[in-house]
Amino acid sequence: MDNRERVDVLIAHGCVITLDPTRRVIDDGAVAVKGDRIVAVGKTDELSAKYSAERTIDARRKAVLPGFIDAHAHAGHAMLRTIGGADGDAWTDACEAIYTQASDEDFWETESHLAALERLKAGVTTGVSLLGGGDSIMRVDDPVYARRHCDAVVKTGTRSMVAVGPSRPPSPRAYTRHDSSGSTTRDVDFDQMYEVCKAIVDTCHGDANGRIHIALTLPVFAPQHYPAHAQWEDVARHEAARYMALAQSRALSFTQDGHRAGSLEFAHRELGLMNAKSFMSHAIDLTEADIAACVESGASIVHNPSAIMSIIGRCPVPELIDAGVTVAIGSDAAAPDRGYDMFRHMWQCMHYHRRHFRDPDVLPHGKALEMVTIDAAKALSLDGEIGSLEAGKLADIILVDLFKPHLMPMNMPVYRVTCFANAADVCMTMVGGRILMEDYRVLSVDEAQILERVEAAAQRMLERSGLRHLLEMPATLWRGSRY
């Protein structure tokens, strides 16, 4: 008679990189999963003696890791890859036109499917997505767009924190709705946007057994960098007060996109936007007062090393870490010139700051891995549930195939994962005990069908927007040293 405890899945014989409090790396390690939770992590022989599994997954020659967390990105952007070529202003203007005038419900659902699919294939089990972007242009004229976005994530099986808030001033802003009866345009002001955001919280937060979280966001107020902002100060104070009151009443996280020198201090001391449930992105060229605001408030920073803003200025990641601030890594989404491959962003992060300091000892590989796992979970206030392989946590687990030329020989596994692996090396993705991809094949959704829908939705978007000319190659693409 087998007296062993029954579990659903035993992942055995892998190199388990736990990211637990002692940062164990277990050779010939195993993870036991029952329902949606991890019940044990340890050596394969020990767990095999204790547990009898409905299914055993052989993880030989593979790294077993917690699912990656992408702490900052934008819904909508996966449809706008490289549009406008080298013209950043054209790309930003395209975001505004498409998100407010040329996108329908199917656009937001299909784009969400595409982003979630890319993420799960890259081992990203949890992602943050602001419902729009460009220069803070959000699709919050009606709750249906967030609902369709969330529905696609739910079907794909991953986790998402969807951030909603008003578009930047001025108000009102014109939004166009497309449906079977035609197209209608109406002006939407801040009060209407706020009511839509409240409705999104009410209908979407906690959906799919907690796989969907809603966060709140506001445009960054920074008149020192953008003089036109100065006239919006009263609006900024009013919106900050009511959105933070809503966040606190529902225990929601708060995030912002695009902080730079001086704006964090103002957000904290004047607007009251920073606390332990706040995570602020980009954060370039910070002042000492900005860093002090993070320390005092307990807010986290999301660094986007592959983003254009990290070319314009530098997020002082090592300095923030040394000050005790939690720093996560974000992709900044799939446009205009990047993607959801967090391996790429880890590598970029390490080399970006090493080059700045001219010091190869800056940002150890283990710290970079923490920034897309346990540190990112802490930034999102989810570290009690995800971010590491520990008994009691949700079973968000990925396998990385190490038996490949660019990852051999199979030693120093943390270095292999952070220096040499890429999204295409993820061979299994599990979320909450459910296997979404195995042997590189997506099981939760029909990948080919999604890609066909993406192409059709993109064509409709281009026709409505009149922006097809932005797909043309610029004359300065070749031969010269710059556009």
C-alpha cells in the first residue's frame, strides 16, 4: 500500500532556482504541486519518497524557476510595433489617434490575447498592463474595453494587473466607438472617466479566482519638464485625491508611467501618491529628494532598461537598491522597438548600469533575476503569493531548456539563465498549477487563430486611422549613422 501523500504534479530532476528567502539552487531538485499551490520544494529523492503524483514531469537538463513578472507595460502597444519607424512623435501621435478614435472592442481583446500569448511563451506568468499609453492616453470612455482585455487574459490563463485612470489633460477628450450600428464620437470628461474606472474596479478586480487585479494610475505631473503641465496643477491635485481615496478604499495598487527628476518628490509630498502599494515606472535622472521620497513612502520603482526613456535619461537602479528601495524590471510593452522577453531586459539592465559605472561588478546576476521574480512580486504587493518557489505559494512555474548550444555546458545555472537564455528557451509555463504551455506548444488557446485575428484587427485599425503611411520605411533607414 502506497502511504505517500497524493499530489497532482511532481516536477522532478530539474535544477530548481527557488528565489526563496535563502535563495536555494537545488541540483536534482523537485517541486510538488497540488491544486493551484506548491506543497513542497526540495531534492527529487526526498519529494519522491514523500509524494505520489498523478503526473510526474521530467525536468532533466532544465532550470525550474518561478514565473517571470513584467512590472510595467501597456495594453494596445502590441498592435503598434515599429509604426512610424524612427519618428517617435509620429508613434506617440499614432497611439493617441488609434486608442481614442480607431480601436474597437475586438482590437482591445485581440491585442490582449497577443500580448498574453507572447508573455506565456516567454515564461512571463504575471504582467502589468496600463490600458493605453503613448503619452498617457487611456481607453476609459467605457468599461467594455477593459472587460474585453481582461477576458482575453483569463482565456489565455496568465495573470494580469490592469492599470486604469484618466487620459492626460485637457478635458474633455473625444472618443469614437465602433460597433455593428456604425461609429459615434462623444466627448468624455474627467468625471466620466472616473466613473468608468470605478466600474472597471467593480466588475474586473479579483476576476478568475484572483488572476486579474485592477490598479489605478494617473498621468505624471511634471511642469519642470513639460511647461504645459503647470496649468494642470489644480486638476492633478483633484484627481490625485479621488483616485487615491478609491485605491485605499479597495486596497488597490497605484502606478504611474514616466517619472523623472523631481516628479517623484512632488508626487509624494504634494499629491500623496506614494505608499507601500505604489510602484512608479521609468524614474530617470532622480534627485536625492526623489530617492528619499521612495524610502520614506515605501514605494517601489520599475526600471525599463530597454525603453526609449532609458536612452533619454538613467534610472539610478544601484543607488535605489543601496538605499533600500525595491526595484523591479518592466518591458515597457511590445512597442515601438522591444518585446516581452524578460531575459533580454535582465541582460540589458545589467549591462546598462555596468557601462554607466564602468564596473562589471555592478548588478550581480542573481539580483537581476530577483528583479523579474521576487522583487517584482514585492513591488506589486503580491510577494506573499508569487515570485518564488516556496510551499504555500501559487504554482506559477516555468521550465527553461538548458540543453542547447548557447546554454552549454550545463553549469552555473543562474548565469546561464540571466546571460544566455532567451524567451525561446522556455519550454513549459504553468500558472496556478495549470500547464498553459508544454514542450513549447501552447495548450490554453489556439495560437494560430489568435494570430489570424490579430492581422485582421490590425488592418481594420489602419484603415480607420488613416495611418498606413506610417508603415513605410524612412529614406534614412540605410547607410547613414543616424536617422
